[in-house]
Amino acid sequence: MAPLADLYHLTMAYALWRTGRHRDPAAAELFFRREPFGAAFAVGAGLGQALRSLGALRFSAADIAYLRSVLPSTTEDAFFDYLCTVDASEVTVTSVPEGSIVFSRVRHTAKRPHVPICGVCGRGDVTVLSPQVPLLQVKGPLLVVQLLETTLLCLVSYASLVATNAARFRLLAGPQMKLMELGLRRAQGPDGGLSASKYSYIGGFDYTSNILAGKLYGIPVRGTVAHSFIMSFRSLEEVQPRVLSPLEGGEPVDLPSLAESWLQRVCELLGTPSDKPNRGELAAFVSYAIAFPQDFQGLLDTYCVMRSGLPNFCAVALALHQLGYRAIGVRLDSGDLIQQSKETRRVLRACGAHFQVPWFGSIPIAVSNDISERSVEDFVREGSEIDMVGVGTNLVTCPLQPSLGCVYKLVEVNGSPCLKFTEEEEKMTIPGIKAIYRLYDAAGHPFMDLMALENEPSPSVGQELAVHILGRRGEATKIRPSAVKPLHRMYLRDGQVCEELPSLQEVRSHAQASLNLLSPVHRQLRDPQPYPVAVTEKLHLLLVELQNASQ
Amino acid sequence: MAPLADLYHLTMAYALWRTGRHRDPAAAELFFRREPFGAAFAVGAGLGQALRSLGALRFSAADIAYLRSVLPSTTEDAFFDYLCTVDASEVTVTSVPEGSIVFSRVRHTAKRPHVPICGVCGRGDVTVLSPQVPLLQVKGPLLVVQLLETTLLCLVSYASLVATNAARFRLLAGPQMKLMELGLRRAQGPDGGLSASKYSYIGGFDYTSNILAGKLYGIPVRGTVAHSFIMSFRSLEEVQPRVLSPLEGGEPVDLPSLAESWLQRVCELLGTPSDKPNRGELAAFVSYAIAFPQDFQGLLDTYCVMRSGLPNFCAVALALHQLGYRAIGVRLDSGDLIQQSKETRRVLRACGAHFQVPWFGSIPIAVSNDISERSVEDFVREGSEIDMVGVGTNLVTCPLQPSLGCVYKLVEVNGSPCLKFTEEEEKMTIPGIKAIYRLYDAAGHPFMDLMALENEPSPSVGQELAVHILGRRGEATKIRPSAVKPLHRMYLRDGQVCEELPSLQEVRSHAQASLNLLSPVHRQLRDPQPYPVAVTEKLHLLLVELQNASQ
């Protein structure tokens, strides 16, 4: 694979090569500066794909020919020869396991309590730094490390964003409601759609409509039927073939006639005129039932749900029931979905009771139509009768925050930590290669991430430790963790995958388990308690020293 | 290519096949219901890619095997045999030429004037329909036509959205300011990034940073240098090699020493302490200048623009000038970009005047850092000195409206127009296959799109015509067009491309020319005058008839 790179990576590569610095040992980190969507957490994703892409890093002859045509004509030939040899064989990557919860700064809407400025640290206080925890740490030759920036950002950023978005829908929907991703048509092309399917599944969705995602990733696929199918029928005369045999065998039955007779009985029960249900819609339902007698489902809102779609569905489902088959669901795609779900449930129950079909009242009701987080909250709060929710646009485009804003920053070159000290305080980075630990409280909840110098000993369980919480000015804080886990694992050592990458299903389970471990105060989606990220005393001292040196 | 499809397209395909309707002649339209971003127009894009994808439509053996595993076990074998034969060889597509302006309903923020309800048409008045003009019309066998839904939506929807977004940036920036797309790292994966580069270029951007887009599509690529490069240097001692020969030949010169001596002179001129500029940054600039003496540019904000980046840049650029080379630009990436651009320009001019380097004052200033439409408006309004703007996140993710909401609806089956009459008025469709004309006024501006029945004669230039404007209740409106052009061309006839698809460059030119043709009242980005879309008397009568029949 040709590297996903911006032109400046190549001009910089040339400048590094030309100045003999291309093989200097370097380290970079990938992180984001603020939690997405105003919560305290995000779900780290895309790491498997990013790691696999490193293995394929190579410039083809065609890539080189193209680069020759766009780099300045003064670029030396030998550089292109060198580029032909570039790969990730000297790159080492540590990363949070895919599906892990990662924390960063919370964007507060409410006013924060006043925190007094520390009299000791003063202007150079490092505690103003964002609590940014790297998802990935990359080590290798400087030229290659800087060249990987866009590849890694491109593969991790959207993946993590949409996995986080999906996790939010899951938290709002609760564990029972089925969630289905149907955003392929709203994504940034086929590849964006595939990413959306894959990472929504990691975040907690149950199904996708995207058959290519099903085929490539093994995600369960689901689908109902579209308005276009319903609209393509105009009358019962069009139904062909017309007969269906009972499930347990026996004489085939003319389904249109049977459905029409059931329609009379349903309309009588509901007290609605039996000439109102659209017969084209009834024909579509009957045709679908003949094709899928064991998987019949109805889309109810092509015409009018209460006067047409629902009576037609009940008629066909009851006719099928008479032949031994069981309908599997209905879908509502417009109007007041909560109200309609309740009315639909009432009618399904009434039919079930009146016609003595006990399972009829619990036929699953699915909804779609521009479903947002707010919609799902309303479904739950207002006691809707909705069993399954299809989400497209508001899942895949993440309109509440369409970009995670991941960045990739050099933290060390030739053993010296790098500090970026720009016009904006928030854009400062935490220099040096770090060891990162997640600390757990007695209840098993993670309560702090701690960054240390690479060669410091790991914090010990049950022992008191003084740390400096990032984003807070002031004295060191004393903590005593009940459990300590290294946050990163080494996945790539000198270009070789050294830890087996988990399956999609394993990543999904890890994400759900990690979400469940979160303390409720960090899991809540609005105005959560910020999750503290701290540095050890030693790292703190290094930060102060570097900042003072660059003043 | 396996079709980009949702599972329900396959269940519907089976139901159609099972009921013998799969080869019924059908027609569908692709359109969107509301203009994006609250303007009156959008730029139609993605059509070339969509048409090309139809040529590749085919189910592979692996696709079929997968579909067997997910469709109900009752699905007949013969259906899968049939699927193996499915392609687009009987599909005909008409479309607006790619890069055309397309119109739909305007989302109004301001209050609309009161429009009296027509006493004639009453409840069934078709004029409440959205003024939705199809981008594409597709004809073919029903099974294939419905199967294409997601492929076409996926390839057209984001492409049109981002082309429109880019066009808005272009309109705000004016014709002179250079616009560069740098969104690869913020896109939905590599493919989303490529789409963003391609369709931003169509919408009016000049450059991309994405080298793969440059290679694949021939879009001009540009790039400066990143903070990581600057941060990888700590002192002038690290510069290696150190010498540069003058452009016109002669003894090589030690560039670090020359730059250091120029830095003293620059600091003296600016009245700033010469020990303040960061020597790592200076080393990075010198190294870059030795690698690219004819293409030297500086990123100014790794440390402090005024105290470090700008003096260092001027020192190196003046040293290069002494050797006959000319620096090509600077970039600012944080802080108050307008203010910094003015200060930078002042310093560049001061250096140019003092050191008698006339071109120095007009070195191009580029900016980046979360640039939005609002930023570009501010740059223009506040008289910034910015020559080039790099846009990433706010271009490719379209945060003001992350989805165009395109839909694809069946409009005719077996010669009968289809009407969808749902729970939401806005979701109604305009049935039947239509001919569409764009009407121009005497000034050459398009003033109305007119939909007619397929077999109606074209409206005549200069002749009065009664039409019904969609979205307005009331009597027919009399119009007299000065020019009339069919809006669609036929690109695919029975699966064969019958009109050569334009090059990317041609599409871009067409888009820019189309934007220029727009009347200012329709081109303005906020509270534009809605662009009227009308139907002929005959189509109006058909709509009334169909709606009344479905009441």
C-alpha cells in the first residue's frame, strides 16, 4: 500500500534524508485533545487496521514516479532510491488494546469551581497541560515515524469517533433494545460506510444493513423492506404466484383471498372501513409473505399506518398464522414513532387477544427515520413500544462532533524529549516516551490514568503515591490504587506483529466490558465528572524543566 | 464490484423474482429534499463515479455464497442462479452533467410571507410538494433499478455535499485566495479522504495535500512543513550538510553561519533580543533551506511567531536571497491568524524595505488550524494579509450539515406512475418519468427549473407558458423564458456509456461556470431567494389526479 500521506511528509522526508537525520531514533504519540461529544470517555478503535497497514507500508515504482513529478526538480535521485527501501521493518508500536476506553479533557458546559493557582510552579506550571493519554506510541527511524502520521490518524480517528458514537447510542438504549446500523448511503463513500459498520458494531450495535460489511467482517446483517417495493404494487390481481402451502404441509392456499378475508375481520375488529387499506400495499405484503413465509415483516408507513399499513400487515400475518407461519416484525419510518409504536402495539395485542394468537402482541417493532441520540432517549423515557432502532445519518456522520481531532506528535528524537510550545496553551504536548498505567479503585472502577517516565518502576497496589493531576494547578495529590494495569501493550516490535490482534467480536466484547467497568460518574453522557490523568513526580519535574528552558 | 447494497435490497430482489416481477420496466430518481447549508443551491457531483460503478455491477461467486448464508433457508436455489446473471446491461441513466448546480427546497430561518391557500385545488393541492429536482433518473428492470439504490446514494451524496461545501468556501474567499484541502486525516478512512480531495477540487479548491489524490486524479498537490520537523532539531550544530552553493554558481557558503548573522541584523531591525529566537527552529529552517533552496518555506508557530518563528524565517530567507534564491511562503497554524498575518506582513515589508529585497514584502502567507466558513469570511472582512488557506475538518466533515440526505425513489413501474403518500408531507414524491428544463432570463441567469411529462414538447423560447410552482399553493404562474436547456443528458443507454464522461478538470470548470451564472439572489449563502421549481399544467393535473385517487 502506498502510504496515505500529505505532501509535506515527503518534503520533510527529503529534508531529513538530505541532512542525514532520516535514521535518527524517534518516537511519536497519537492522541486527541478533547473527549468527543462532551462526555468523559471515548472508545479507542481502528488500531488493528492501523497496525496491519504498517505491515504493507511501501512505495511502488508508480508512487516513486509520481513523487518525482511533484517534488522540486532539485530533489536528488538517490533520495528516490532510498524511498524504495522504506518500510516499517524498524517500527515498534505500543497501543491500548482496541475497544479500550480512553480519556482526555472534558469540554465543560457548566461553570467549573475556582481552583487556586499554585504559588510554587507559577507561569511554568505544567498542570495546565491537557490530560491527553496516547492511544498509540510509535518508535522508529525519524523519517518513517513522521511519514506514518496521516496513515495512523486516518485509520484511528474516524474509527474511534464512530465507535464512541455507537457506544453512546448503546448506553442510551439500554442493553435490551436492538440497534442496527444503516448508514452506508450517508457515509463518505463505500469505504467510509464499511468503517461505519465495523466500528459501530464494536461500539455496541447489533446489526448492520450493509451486506459487504457482513461479508467482509462477519457482522450480523438485517433488513426489512423498502417503500419502493410496496409502491411497485397497485392491486391484489398483480400477486403472482398466489398460493402458499401450510408450514406443516397440505393443500396450497390462495393467499391474496385469505389475506383479503382476514382484512375484513381485522377492520371490523378495529372499527375502520375495510375499503381504506391500500390494496397495492396489501398485494406487496402478500407477495413478500409468499416469498418469505417464515420471515414475513411489514413496512407500515408507505400510505397511512393506522388506516392502511397496520390493518394490511395484521391481515397478512394472521393469514400466515392460519397456515402455521409466524411474522417476525414491523417497521415504522415516518411520523411520530413513539405514538405510532404504542398504537401499533395496542392493535397487535387486540388482534392477538381477539383472534387468540398469543405471540401476536409481542411482534417486534422496529423504527427508522433520522434517529438521533435524543430520539433514543425519548423512546426510553416515554415508554415507547420500540424493540429495534435503525440509525444511519446520526450514527455515521457523527453530527454532534464530526471529527475526533486526533493528532500525532513527535515526543522524542535521539533520546531527547521534544516540547511543542505554541501560540495556544492547549496545543502543547507532553514530551518524552512514557509508561502509562490505569489505576483502579476498590470497587473495580478505573479512577485515574498515570503517565510515568519509561524507566520508572510501576506504581504498586495499595501503596500511597504522590502524583500531579494534569489540567489542575496546585500541589501533588496522594493516591492509593487498589489495582494497577499497564494501559498499552506492544503490538509491533521492529515491524513484526508480536501480539495477536483480537477478532472483531473480541474487540466488541472488550469495549462493552470496559464501558461496564466505568464508574457511573465517568460514564454519564452529559456533564460527567472529568476523569483525572496524572503524571508522576519525576515526569512532572521533567516537564517543568523543559518548559522553563523554553521560556 | 459487488453491489453496495443493504440487505433489504436482496430480500426485495428475491420477493420480486419469486413473484415474477423482477423484469417489470421501472424508473427511479435520485434527489435530495432540502438544499444543504441553508443556501439555495448545491453542486451535483459523484455522477461519473456512479456511472462507472454501474458498468462493474456484478455478483461474484463469493458474493453469492455469502448471500446464501444470510437469506432465509427457504430462498430458492434458482434465485441465486439468476443473481449471477444480474448486471446493468439493461439500465439507462440520464443525469445532470457533473458539476451542475441543482436546486431543492430552501430551509428558511426567517419567517416566510403568508401565502393564501388555493380555493380550487384544496386538500389535494400538489403544490405542497417539495421542489425536488432529480440529479439522476434510472430506468431498467425493476429488480436492478431497486438494487442500485445504495450504490448511487453512496457515491453521489457525499460527493455532492463536499463539492457544495467547497464551493461555499470558494464563494466566501473570492477568486484570488488560494484554497487547499488537507482533510485526509479527518475523513472517514482513506476512501473518504480521496473523495474529499476530488470533490473539493470540483467545488473550487486549488490544491490538495493528499499525494494519493494527486497521483490518482492529477489534482495539484501542495505542502509546507510540520511542527514535528521543526521540533526534531535542537541547535544549529545539528545542521548537516551545512553548505549551499549560490544559485548562479560559485563557492559554497556555510548556511548556518550566514543565517545566524542575518538573524542578528533582523533582530536589530525589529528591536527584539537576538537570543530569543529558538535555535532548534533556526536549525530546522536552515536544513529545509539546504534541501529546498528554491522552495524554502517556513512554519512560524512552533514556538512563538513574533519572537522566534518570524525572525528565524526572515534570517534564512535573507541568507538564501544573498545566494540568489527566493523563499516561497510562510504558514501560521495557531493563535489569532488575522492579527498574525498582518504583523507578519508588516515585518516582511520592513525587512524587504530595509534590506532592499523588493519581493520580500509579498511572500505568500498561508494559514491553517480548524479553518471554517466563518474564519474565511473574517479573513476577507478584516483585511487580513492571508494569501492561502488550508481547510481540513470543516471541509471534509461538513459539520454545518454532515449529510446531504439524498434519497432514491421509484417513480414508475410498468408504465404507471408511483406515488408515495406517507405520514409526512415532505416525504411525498413526484411520480412518473419527467423531462426537466432549466429556464434562463434575459440576463442569462437560470430563473426556474421546469418538470414536464416525458412526452410533452419542450417549452419554447420567448413564448408565454403557464406553470405551477412547487411549494406554493395557488394559481398557475405565467413565465416567458429567454433560453431553455434540457437539464439532463443521457449518459448510459442499455448499459452502454453513450456520452463521454468529462475529465475532472472539465467538471471543475463546469461547476465554476455554473456558479458564476447564478443570479446573486440565488448565489448568496445566507437567506437566499428560493429558486423556483415548477411543473407544467399537464404534470400538475396528473399529480392532482393521483393524489385524489390515493385519498
